[in-house]
Amino acid sequence: MSICFFIGHRDIPPSILPKLQEAVERHITEYCVTEFVVGRYGSFDVLAAQTVREAKQRHPEIRLTLLLPYYDPTKPLELPAGFDGSLYPDGLERIPRRVAIIHANQYMIRHSNYLIAYDVGRIGNTRKLVEYARHREDKGLIHVENVAGV
């Protein structure tokens, strides 16, 4: 099974949608990706999930998984519409909440074959995570595509 993860800035222009749609379609048809993993904390995550949900209509074999940086087992988890499951990375319960999203994203970069990013080069967590993924890409561990074109 090939896994593709998404990482991007919290605020993005909706005009990126066609590039995102092309990237998702390419990952399904050319790279045989069967699972897409996305968070839910910004407009890039919203557009990525929307794009995969639309792609599932043409490719019902793909799965959309929600990455959970926080999880309370005492509360029921309601998945947003169109998601097939959720993932709470092992060991995350020992990570302070203020850095849980970063650790969850790093976990997914280590456990994914592909990364679709939206990184315009601003200093911040997205930039650091894409750089981390690029170092892994240099070792042949992941393929990174930046739909921002930077």
C-alpha cells in the first residue's frame, strides 16, 4: 500500500485547487497511491480532503484517513464526512499538546511514500517539515511534490 500525506500552510489561496487536483490524480494513477492522510487544521487540509473525496468518486479503491494529533479515548470520535478512518500515531500520548501536531506530521513523513505539500518558503513549521521531508527524499525514502511551485 502506498501512502500519501499532505502538509501545507494554514492559509492558502483557493486558486491552488486545480494544481492540487492534478497532483492527487497523478498520485493515484501514476504512483498507485491507495491511502491519503490529512489533518484538519487549516485551509490546505480542507482543500486536500475535499480533493481526495472528489477523487474517490472516480477511484473508489482509495482511502482518506484523518491524522489525529490529539485523542481522548473517553470521548467518541466522529469522523468528518468522506473519511474512511483515523490515525493517532503511537507514542503521541507522551508528547506535550503544544507540539503534538509537529510530531504527528513528522511521524507521517516517516511513514509515507509520498508528500504533497503547499510551501511558499515562509519561515515556520510547514517550511521545517518540508525540509525534513526533502532530506528523507535525498535518501530515497519519500517523494515530495510542492504544489506551490517553490
